Amino acid sequence: MLLRALPLLPASTRAVIVGAGPDRGRLEAIVQRLGVETRVTFAGYVSDAQLVDLYARCRAVFFAPVDEDFGFITLEAFRFAQARCDLYRQRRAHRARGARRERADRGADPQAVADALATLMTSMDRSQRAGEAGFEATRGITWERAVETLLA
């Protein structure tokens, strides 16, 4: 969905896809078909230092879980005070509370995703406020508390 939304955004908008998985070939084919090769980077696995740098320099984090039971990407992004745009293909109970976000719901078309991202890309104040709200919402989340909660 992010790749299909990319041609609808200003030409200066770039996407960096981190991680590796079985869908990479399919995603690369979509990038070629859409003609956005110069705007998409497939970074693969990155070091912790590289990941910190990517989070620190991005305007938004796009999170489109298909089968994820928690959403560490969301926590990581919020800890770096980044706004995010998320597309829920499946409604999940792990949505972060208290954090403002632009959201494109299940079944959204590329234009809806592009509109949500454009809002964050064109409004530095809104993007910053969303990131700060996310940071505050995740301030108390620690492994110790997660384990305590799971054991309770």
C-alpha cells in the first residue's frame, strides 16, 4: 500500500524499507512497475546504529502489519518521537493509546494512504506533536513491566 501511495506524493518523498522477508521480490516488482525505483531503498537488515539514524531522520514511520502480535516498530518509532502512519490490514488489539496518528483504515486505497502521509509530510507542527504524543505514550513501557503484566 505504501508503494502504491508513493507516486501520489511529491517526487521528493522517499521510502526506506527495512528488514527482509519473503515479500521482497514482490515489492521490488511493484516498485519497478510503478517507476519509483529512485524513490525506494530496500535497506534489508540494518544495525542498531543504522536503525537509530533512520528513525531520527524520517518524517513518518509507515507500519502495515499483516500478522504481528505486538508492534515493536510502533514502539521504536514512538521512542524516537516520530509520527507514524499506519494501515491496519487486520484490526489488532495492540494499537498504541494516547498517541495521535494519521490512519488509513483496512481496505484503504493508495490515495487514502497518500493523504494521511501528506498530512504528516506537509505539517511539521502536526508531525512533531504526533511524535511527542507517541513518545509520552510509550515512556513507561519497559521489558520489566511487560513481563510483570504477562505474568499477572
